[in-house]
Amino acid sequence: MTLTITNIKRPGSEQLESVTVENGLIKGWNLPPEGQVIDGQGGTVAPALIELHAHLREPGQTEKEDLASGLAAAAAGGYGTVVSMPNTSPVVDDPATVRALTEKAGTLGAARLRPAAALTRGQAGEALAELAYLKDAGAAMFTDDGRTNEDARVLRLGLEYAGSLGMVVSVHAEDASLRAGGVMNEGPVSEALGLPGNPAAAEAARVARDLEILAGLHAQGRAARLHIQHLSTARALDLVREAKGRGLSVTCEVCPHHLTLTDEALRSFDAVYKVAPPLRTQADADHLLAGLLDGSVDCVATDHAPHTRAEKERDLLDAPSGIAYIELAFPLMWTRFGETLGLEKLLDLMTAAPARVMGWPEPSLDAGAPADLVVLDLETARTVNPAEFRSKAKFTPWAGEPLRGWPLLTVVDGQVAYRRE
């Protein structure tokens, strides 16, 4: 298939150009139009975004989300590739399930799926899954996300084995015994509300432990690679920064909700703000933003975590944790932090940086590169309307907020995956 997108600008330029893609690759720029021609409406073209942390809930939890809705939502958010988490029902811990998910996703014409597989069988944290077979089946990374890898020895073995396969292990870094029944950040707000708190030490202590495990493997010449998910605290980021200074192969991500919301939101007692790890303080959010600026934080990921409305309408003690917003992640980041980060840096954090974390080729707009593209309207403000979400989770903390940076068009493997109506 051949597609030409006209009236688009490359990042940092005001010159209107066109790009032609053919057979899944960028054929060239400013060529005579061929095939399907789409007007880019003066938008800015960039490589399609890459999401390293999304919960698509299939198999077994499709009342919350499924591949069709989740990958359509991702494409509407400008994402070309999505790494899905394995904490489904059943857990994605066998090669057949990895292959089945990938094959089904390939028929949907939306964002590309790269399933993560469980590090341990059933995510029970007791015995490693069949990592080599999972890699051969197409698993993108190994993680027990949703669980916290309490057994340090098992995590050490997993890091060592995965490293020998050239694979990343991604961890949800919270000490479960310190977190206990905490439903929000432990601090003055939780005390004022009389709610059980989850202390910052729960994250920092676990990050410190995991980094020491990694350091021990590196001292033995082991090629382990650790990725720390959804950092939420200043102290944990400082530990990562120090570990990087020692040369450890560690990367980390932060989520837009930890940058734009704080524990003050829980004064509403609305469980839409309940996430794991929890929303922290403004000082933590500011520290994470500084980490994006100085490179201590490697990339931005959403931790897109849909639940049913009925589940999120429970009280804070009983409601599940998670916010679903993959469709508005880029507009949220661009509107709130575009001036601070700049377009080039923000695009890197959501495209090339996730690829570097995974060891994938960095996306490019050059001729011959894979035709995974997004066209962004960086100027026009549109109000967030959850009723229009493609995700099944049609509610959000940012409902009614005007945001800029909405995708106009997403192309995946040379095919139109999303086009704003």
C-alpha cells in the first residue's frame, strides 16, 4: 500500500512538506503524491509514540478493556507500539498465549502489540517462567507488574537469566510489607483524611534492594538489565540517579499522572485518583520533572490501567488502583510541560527513549525507516471528553480540561490506524 500525507511539518520547522510511505516504509519526502492522499492539516509529524507500560486486560478481564479497545485507544493517542502487561487472567506466562495475543492484535488495524510476559509462573514470585521460550514466542520484556517480587533470590535469578537472553526485566518497585494496606501517599493529607498511607519508603527501599541485586550481578560480569516502572518519589529517583553514576544498567519511567496530580486530589475521596504507587506530593512531582530534564528519568509511560466505572465508584479502601488515559497522554504532557521540556525532548521521551530502554532501533523520519508516524495538532485546544474515548474506561481525572497536542493521524506499518474525524 502507498500513502502520501501532505501539508505536514517536521518538528522544529514551519515548512509544509509531504511524506510518502510504501510497503511499511518511508519512501521519501516531497515526492509526487501517490496512492491514498491525506491532508495533514498543517500538523507536526513525528515517529509514532511507544508505550512500555499498558494494561490491556486480555485475556480474562475484557469487561475492563480488550485488545480491540485498548489498541484503538493507543492509536488515537498517537501510539504505534504498545507493550502490554501480563497480569491478566490467566497470567501471560506461556508461549502460546504470547503468540495468540500478537496474532490477534495483528488483525485489528490499530497500534502494534508487543506483549510482556511474566517473569515468574503465575506471577507468584516463586519459580521463573520459561523465559527462553517466551522470548522466542515474541515476548517484549519480562515483568511481574502488579506484584512486587518479594523473593529477592528469584528476582536475582530472573535478572541473570533474562540478561543472558538479552532481555529487560521490568519491576513494580514497592515493598509490600511497608505498603501494607495503604491506599494513598502517607503524609499530612492521609493523616487528615484518616486513610491508611503508603510511605515513600516502600518504593525507595525496594528500589535500593533491586539496585543492589543488579550491582552484584554486574560485579560478576552478568549482563542484567533492570527497568523500574512508574517511579513516584524523589528518594527513589535519587537512588536511580546514583546507580546510573556507578554504571549500572538501570532505566526508569515516570507517568504523567505522577507529574500532574498529587495526593491533595484524594481529599475528594474519589477513587479515580487511587493508583499504585500512589499520587505523591508536589515536591515529588517537581523532582520527577527535574529528572526528565536532566536525563535521570529515561522515558514517559502511562501505566494505562482501565477498570469498570462500578469498580472505581467503590470507596477508596475497596476500589482497585489505576487510571486509564492512553488517549490523552501526549496532549496532557504537551499542554502542561511543553514549554519546560520543549518539543524535541518530549518527543524523545515518548518515542526514541522507550526504544533505547528496550534495545530496539530508534524510530526515525528518514527515508527507509519503518512507517510508524503520528501527525500532531500542537496548537488547537480541545476539551477532554471521556465519552469519546475508545477505551472502555470512559472517565478520567482530566475530564473537561482543554488540552493541546491531539493526534490528527496515526500510521502503523504504513497503514492508517487512526484518523481524527
